[in-house]
Amino acid sequence: MTWHELEPLATDVASMLPRWPHVSLVAGTIDDHADALYPEEAAAIARARAPRIREFATGRFLARRAMAELGLSAGPILKAEDRSPVWPEGVIGSLTHAADLAIAAVSRPDALAGVGIDLEQHDRVTEPLFRKLFTGAECASLALWERSPDRDRAAALMFSAKEAAYKAVYPRAGRFIGFQEAEIDIDWEARTLRARYIGDHPPNRIMSDGEGHFCFFGEYVLTVFLIPQ
């Protein structure tokens, strides 16, 4: 894994994650990168509000930096009807943003079956959302943290893990995965996690082959989920 230093915090975050071959992550502050968009990308986002255009353009700017680090040919990253990114041929990847920070991750389809990343703020998930986002077993696990200041971080991590795993699986399986269809197991000491698919769509079971890694920094939690070939 390479981590491009667009931001000072990039070095610190990179030190908290493993180094994977054939994966590049690039972080940066959301900024005005509209001039770097391909015409097709600019047309796809033309009707959006200014903050959304900045998020869209920054993600693609960072993704192209990541592609360059791996020697991959750059190209437009359009969006599907469900707003998921449509990557150029020979590239798989994932984009995420929270507050004023964005991160892109890319790899090659011959190196990995899927890559997903998700960035969340620690206070992203409040208790009223638990029953919607987490299974009964996961809620029971969070209940053990009830009196701990780390419960919010644990909830944010579990939510982030489901998002990252979904992003890794969806381009391959092509079907929405509800929050109640996946269950997260966390190894806090190793800073790794597993996502178990418990729904009824067999192609989504590839999720169970993947492994996630996570780190906390500043006000954020970052989850990276990789599915091997």
C-alpha cells in the first residue's frame, strides 16, 4: 500500500494500517478541483449544489493520483444511477468523505476481487439508530459498552465497516445489502474485522472472504475492506 501525502495526517494514518501490495490510498481536504474534471464528469454533476461538486471533484482528483501511483491509466470516473462510481477499465476502487476530508483507494481487478473504504466521524451513529443499523447480536455487544466513552467509537466503527464491506462487494455482486444482512466481528487488539453476510443472496457471500482494517485518528474512523481473488 502507498499513501500519498497530500495532508500532514496522511503519514500518521498510514502508520496505523498494514502495507498491502497493489493498493494505493490518497487522502486530501475537500477543495475546488472542478477544473480537473473530465468533461463527462463535469456534465454528470453539473446540476448539483456547490458542496456536492467539491466532494465529487475532490474524490476523482484523489483517485487519479492513486491510479498514477500504481501506474494505472487515468480516465473519467462517472457515476451510476445509484451514484456509485463507475471506474475505468482495469481499475477497481472506492471513494469516501466525511466533514472536510476525502480519501480514495484503488487497485487492479487482477490483484483483488474488491476494495471498499469508509470514513466516518466518531459521533456519526447515535443510539436511536442502533436497532436500524445493527443486528440483535451487535446491539448486545454495544450494550456492554454502555458506560464507556468508547461506545460511540465502537458504533461508528461497526457502521463504517458495513459501509466499506458493501462498497467492496456491490460492484461484483450487484445487489443492495441491508444493514441487517451483515454482521461485524472486531478484533480490537489486531485492529482487524470480519464481515459475515447473513442475507439470502448467494453472490453477496463473498463478503465473508474479505478482511477489514481500521484506525482512529482525530475525529474520524477509517475502515479499509479488501476481498482477495
